[in-house]
Amino acid sequence: MYARRAERLAPTLPPSAVTGTIGFDSGHAFPGVLPDLTREADVALTRYRAETLQYAPRAGLPDLREWIASYTTGVSVENILVTNGAKHALELVCRVLLDEYDPIIVTAPTYFSAIPIVRSFGATFIDVPQDASGLDVSALAAILGRLPRPPKFIYNVPDYHNPTGVTMPIERRQALIALAERYQIMLVEDSPYREVRFEGTPVPSLKSLGGDRVILLGTFAKLMAPGLRVGWAAAPAPFIARMAQLKTDAGSCPLTQRVILEFLAAGRLPQHIERVQATYRANRDHMMAALARELPEATYDRPHGGYYIWLTLPDGVSGDAVAACAAQQGVSIIAGSKFYANPGPTHHVRLAFSHASHEEIDDGVRRVAEAVRAVRQ
Ligand SMILES: Cc1ncc(COP(=O)(O)O)c(C=O)c1O
């Protein structure tokens, strides 16, 4: 009955979070940091009613495309497509680029929600290892030299990587772009956490360094609020035109686009980003302190931004078993194995510090530590 792309998928959805569970699993925003958009929604529904309750232009509201173009180095409005979030943008990129059995490059580990999106197009994943500076470009060069045909694209999260939290320094970015140029491969830069920065200076984006070689995926999910479901792609104009034609939703919701524009026009974004950074920095510090106290036998790289800590568990401890045990203790975390497109190491778990309160972080980390000890016995 099912098409091949559906047959490959799991027959059930993972259970939604149980009430009372401490959520270290998904990249949900901290509730206290969600902006009050009452005024913006009011203006959008009154002054802009004819626009916001009508079908929108397929590529997005022109004003929003303009804003995104000015926010992104080296692009103009015809390079921007507004989408229903960054994942939707990735799906459209796949629609434009992928045929069945096409190879694509991902880091091992990679963003776990990207895996089923790409897999549904029947593509095959080629893993490239990562280190503390992100995707290992020398290892990628060796892999590309061996492949019978070049991959369709390289998918990468260069800023505060999901799940590992690492950021690519500029030299590594330049080397990656040079390699992509040499083999004429598109680079897909997925960078939702770029502004969720706790320390250090921002590194130039792959897009600003690589121009038309790079398709940048952006989102208001981490800039403002995930529930808005507004993101974008920045790419060469002929690519954007094709993505727009394959976008079957008659344009993303104009009401939310206008709410965002009103927020931006009121000049609220810079202050909001400061709050976001302060909130998640404090959450990160709180989780690191709890881990040092409760689980010193696990190791991790200190994330300089983003939402996640990627824990390496003591030898022989399975992340899947720890996640299952933690769930029974009322804490949801994601087993590291879920972040590998091909079977990979199993001794990791990802902890999101974005959503929980400080009390929940203390309590949750204690229960995760108990789960690790229970699994170890
Ligand atoms: C790497 C990465 N890309 C994309 C997204 C989601 O973007 P959106 O909510 O705009 O679809 C996330 C959210 O967790 C992410 O971590």
C-alpha cells in the first residue's frame, strides 16, 4: 500500500511528552522567554486585515523577504524564500536536488530531524566524522576522492551544532567551501542557533564566505518563537524560483509573517536576542554545574551557544538504555544513536537545557545520573 518513501518510516509517532515529565529532549523554547506579541497580532489583524487574511505571495511577504535579505550578508530579495520553518526549507531543498539513491553528506552525528526528511527522498547518507571544530574537512576530502560520483549536497550545522554544540572556526569553513567548489557540490548551511550565542565572537557564515555555493536555511524559531513556524532559505535566484514552484502551500501564513514584521519594525529584536542569550546562558551554566555535581563520570565539550549538551557516557553504557531508564524516572532525553544517519556509536545522550527551569535542571540531571548508574550495574 505505501509508497517506498512512506514504507521506510516508523509506523507510530513517538509519544508526546507526558505531563510532569522533565523535558531535556526537544529544542523547545524556555516558556519565560517567549515574546508578548499581543500588540503585533492586533495590528496585523486590523490595519493589515486585507493582507493577513488573504492568500500570501508564494515566495513570502515582500517586506519580510526584504528584511531577511538585509539581515543576511551578500544576498538580495530574489534570493529569499519564506517557508514554514527551516525544516520545511530543507524539505524544499531536497525536492529540488534529490532523486532516489543520490548520495548526500552529513556529519556523524547530525541533526536527527533532518534524517527522515532526507531519507524520505530515497537518498543515501555518507557520514563524515566531526571533531571539536566541526565537520572534519580532511576526512571529507578523502571520502570525496573515493566516491564514484559526487554527492548532491553537504548538509551542515556550523554554529552551535545540533547535537554536539561545536562551532566551526573560519579556517575550517573556508576549507569546506574550497572543497565544495572543487567538487561542485552544494553546501546546505542550517544555522538556527547563530544568535543564541553565550560567549566568543560570531564566525562568518558559510553563506557569506561561499556565495552561490551555499544554500542557507534560517528560522524565526530560535530568534523569536518556534510556534510561529516561519523560516527561510537564501539561495541563488534560479534555485529559489524552483523551490517556490514546488512549495504547495500557496504561500506561508501571511498573518504570522506580518506579526513578525511588526515586531521587527518596533525594533524589539536586538533586546529580545539579549534576553534569549542571557536565559540560555544561565540554563547552560546551571546544567553544567549539575552535571559536574551529579555525573562527573560523563564528559562533554562546553557549548558556546545553542540549546544542547552532548554527553559521552562512561565506557560500555548505552545511551538508548539510559534514555529508556530516564524516561521511567520522569525525564525525557534523546539517545545519541538517533543522531546518526547510519549506525554509529551508542554511548551518547543529548540533553537540551533550553526548556527546563533551574529547579527542573537540578532534579532532572540527578535522575539522569541515577539512570546511568542503574544501567551500569
Ligand atoms: C539544526 C536545526 N535545524 C532546524 C531546526 C528547526 O527549525 P524550524 O523549527 O524552523 O523548522 C532545528 C530545531 O531544533 C535545528 O536544531
